[in-house]
Amino acid sequence: MIFFQYAEVTAQVLNAISEISVIGGAEIVKNLKPLFEKLTHMINDSSNLHKREAALRAIGGICRSTAYVVDPYRDYPTLLDDLLRILKTVMSNTMRREAIKTLGILGAIDPYTHKVFTGSVQSSTAISTALSLPITETDSKDPRQDIIHWFNYEKCTLEEFYPAITIANLMLMMQDEDSQSYAEIAQAIVTIFRSLGEMAPINTKQVVPRLIEVCRRATESLNRANLRKFFLQQLAIFVAIVKKHAAPYMPAIFTIIADAWKEDISVKVVVIQVLTEMGTAIGNDFSKYTGELIPYLLTVLQTDKTKKRVLTVKVMESIRPLTHCIVQHLHLVLPPLLIILDDVSLNMSIRLTALDTVLHMTQQVDVSAYAPRMMQSWHHNIASFEMRDKLFVLLIEIIKQLGKFFDIFKRGVDQKLKDYNLDKSSNYEKYKNLAQKAQMSRAAMTSKVFSGSNGNLQATQAAIKGTSAAYLNDNLHERLMNDSYDSKASRQDDDQYKRDLEDKKELPKLAPTTARPTSELVTVQITKQRLNKELLISQWRNENLTSKDEWLQWLMKIRIGFLKSGSSPSLRAASSLGDQHPHLARDLFPAAFMSVWTELDSEVQKDLTSCLLRAISTGIPELIQTILNLAEFMDHSEKGPLPITHDVLGMWAEQTKAFAKACRYKEMSVLKSSDTAPMTFRRKLMRPNDCQSLITICKSPHGD
């Protein structure tokens, strides 16, 4: 605890903190904020020079030991002015020396950026990919900054950076409520997600919530009614791509669906498609949401009285891929389907769709509890010629599920088959074999129940007939005598039943009556594009340009050209938007340039570099700033740097007053210069002997 009333004690405590910071490590870092709040206040306290000097020394020591540099200018905007004021007003040489030392430790900052921190100017909302630009409080909400710093510290590769920065820029464009490019943005993002494959879920958190918000606004706003169906379809595609990773957003999606359900039939059709795609993508995990889903399905099945029953057909088709998810609600879903199947007033195609759905459910899940009601529909519809083949398949499926309990339906079924001469059809033999097995299983169960302790009914009947072969199937007889008459045991042992199961697999599967464009979209793979070098070379050639307007048009042309021709599918997906929105092409230019640069051979790279040198030598600020940002981006890249000398970059950075960049390139130029460069600086400091020693050490084998 620092006691301000004891100035000398406080000064010594501050000196101790400065020394302790060398070894304090994490403890000092944890307490940076409370320390700096006190220290920045003390350096302005002119009541005691020693305390003021100690506070200044403590700031320098803490910053040097914790690498807390440049950022203090952002966190404490008046700090730079306070230090400069000390140099101007304080006469103490020790105090002035400490101020200069602290300024050196804190590092250089771009004047414009400092004005942004102090509030002298407003920060631009469009942030170029300048990696050295510090993050302000408002900029921290910009997802692009996190991605840039992620790349800056070499935590991601170029292949990871391209889609991440493209998606971040597109999502910022989508935040503009007055934008007229929502559809193009959504389509570009879908294309990017399709190209990512298994990596798509990584960006789910960044995209899906914003898309849900846009869908919600489109649903609520009357002037955006034309966008509702589109965004619901895009949402279905996203869910189909990210699959189970969309689960956290399901409550919000169902809220949007509830609002959209109030609209006309075309919107409801899209809503049903969205529900189907989500259920198919999420799989069994979708079961927890079926309580939200079932009311929409039942409302259509029970209340749709239109002639063509468009919604009803759509719902019945959507039930098929969701069968496993709605098992617990079969008692609600199956009866309305059977009612539609039995309704002779409906068009036959609608009834066949209902039959296809019932048959699909029977093949996928256990519906034996609903066999009586299903057999009623079977008896009611077997007279229809169009349905007979599928009804035969349905009958076989029911027998396989009921096993020995089918015997109670057998007499009625046999009579119906005889009435319509179906006992001579190709499927009849399968039915006959299964029905016979079911009857034998039931007879075996009955004999087991009523057999006494000293005999058995089957043996007695065989003796009366004078034969031991009471059963035509000896294997079946042996199983039944060993009490293996249960349908499950019979299925495990009977070879014929196994063959029946194989036949079941060979039965024709029922395909949906409509296409599934969303699934097709998801499965299409987007591959790497072959680079058209001739086209690019014709675009970046600039030997004959003279006026500023021509150069700016050239800059815009290469920005769009590199977006369209790059190797990254993510960047190419945004190229059409780059034509309409120049700021998007500007922000993505470093990434687009790199995607092209890595595909060029050394000779073509030299030609492109010469064009960039010609552009930067024009002195046009827009061109210079673009190339400086590009050079800085490539310095942090695994495929960099840009082959332009630091002297050239530093000179033009200084001319355009980008002093932070100029200082950096000057330092790098000095480090790579000849041995006489450090000597020159040392002579100016009146220390030539020290410099000669430094050169000797650097020339030694172990010198760094």
C-alpha cells in the first residue's frame, strides 16, 4: 500500500517496485492497471520532485520488464503529453533523463493513431489490413482485428487466414441494415463454407448468429418480405453444412420459424424444408427439438383442406428423414397419415405419398404397436390397383415386426388376397413363407403353455397320425422342442429367415418425390483454381500510365483481378461483391495478392515487383499506403517478404508521414547495412571505441 502523505517513503517504495519488476513476473502483470493508475497520477504531482522522479522510474522499469510498450499510450491517452511536458517544463537533468529513457522504452507511435487515442480525430470504420495499427476500444469489436493479430503472431497458415478474413469482412458488411447486397453476401458465405469442408464449423459462431439476426429482421419487416424465403433457405444450407454444431442456435431458429409460419403458403413450404434439413443434419440430437417440430407438422396434416395439398405432401416427405427423431411421437403422427391414405376423395398421388411415408417409417422403426390400425388401412386400400405392390411390401414388413402375433390377422389377409387374385403374384410366396413361420411360432407357444409334465401335445399328435414327422421342417421342430419358439430366437436360428432379411434389403427403397437441392449444394466440392497468368500480367502492367486517375484505376483493377484469379476459393467467392464495394476489394487485397503471389514463378514475381516499384515511385498516397500495408502483411507471412528494399519502403513511408512504418524500416535497414553504419551512429554519440568493439563481436563466429 502506498501512502501518499509520506513522500520520501513513497519514493523509496516506488524505487523498490521498479527493482522488483525485474523478477516480479506474473505478479506485476496482474497488477498493471492499479499500478499505472497511481503512477500516471504521480508524474503530474509537482509537490515533491523525488516522488515524481521515482514514479517516472517505476513506469520505465515496469514497462521494460513486462513488455508493456506502446499499449500505455492507448490505455492512458494523456501519458505521452505528460512525458513531453516534463521535458519542456522540468529543469532537473535527472528528471529529464528519466523522461527520455521512459519514452524510449515505451516505443514509437504513429501520430495519427495517437490522435485517435486522445480523441482529436475520429477513427475510420474501414480498417485496412495494416498489422501495426493498434486496436482501439471500438475496433476491438471488429472481428477482423482478432484474425489479423492471429495471423500476425504466426498462429495460422495462409490457408486458414484466407477464409477467416473474408468471412469477417462479409459479416461486417451484413451488419449494415441499409445494405442492398444481403443476398450476394449470404451466397458468398455459403460458397466459402462449402469450400471449407470439415473446417466449416470453426466459423459457425461468427456467421450463424448474425444470419439468424438478419432472418429475424427480414421476418419482422414488411419491406423485406421478399428476403424471408431466401434467408430461411440459406439458413437451412448452413445447418446442413455445420450439422450438429448448429445445435446451440436451435432455440433462436425455432423462434424465427414461429414468426415465419404466420405467412403465406410459399413461406410455409420453405419453413418445412428448413425443419427437414435441420433434422437430417443434426441427426438423433434433433430428437430434443421434436416437441417444437410436431405442432407444425400436425397442423398441416389435420387442417390442410386445399385441393392439391401442397403443404401436406411437403410435410409427408419431410417426415421420412426425421423418422428416427419422432419415434416418441408416432402416436401423434401415424394416425393422420393413415387417414390421408384412406381418403378416397384425394388425388391418388397424394395417397401414394402417404403410403410411401408409412412404408418408410415401418422399415425404419418398430410400429408393431400400431399394427391393428395399419391393417385396417391395408384392408381398405388393397382394392386400389396402384397401391397393391407397395401394400404387399408393407404387409411383409408388418409380419416381420409382429412375428408369431401376426396369426390373428392371417385369415382376413388370405381372404383379401384371394378375392383380388393376388395369391398368384410374385410377392405372395414371400408372404406365404413368413405367414407360415408366424403360425408355427404361435402353435409352438400354445403347446408350451398347455403341455403337461408327462407328455407333450406335439408328440401325441404325431403318434395319432402314425408318424414322427409332425413338422415338415425338422429344424423348426427341433427348435420348438427345445423351447426356442420365440420370434427373436427363431430369427437368430432360422436360415430361411435370414434369407428373408436379405430379401428385405433388396426391396426397392422409396425415393422422395421431390429433389433435395440443399443436399446437392452441400456435397459439391470447390477445388483450387488454375491461375491465368497471361490475364493477370496484362492487368498489372503499368508502363504507360501517367495521370493520377489512371493510376487509381489501375489499383482498383488489380484489386478485383487478384480477387477473381487467386487460388483461394474463399477470396474468389467475394470477387463479385468486390466489384460493387471497393472497400471490400481494398481490405482483401493483401490476402488476394498473396494467394496469387504464391502461385507465380520467380521471373513473373520479378515483373510484378517492378510494377509495384513503378507504382510506389509515383508519390500518390493511396498507392504508397497500399504497397506499405502489403509489404507489412507479407513480412508476417510464411511466403514473404515482398522483395522491395527497406530503404525504399522507409523513404516512402516517411514521405507519406507513416512514421511508425518509417521507423521500423529504418531500423531494419540499419541492421542489414554495412559495418560502417553503426560506426557513423557511434561517432555522432562520441563513442567510436565502443563501436569498434561492437563490430568485432558481431564479426566473431559466436556473435549475434
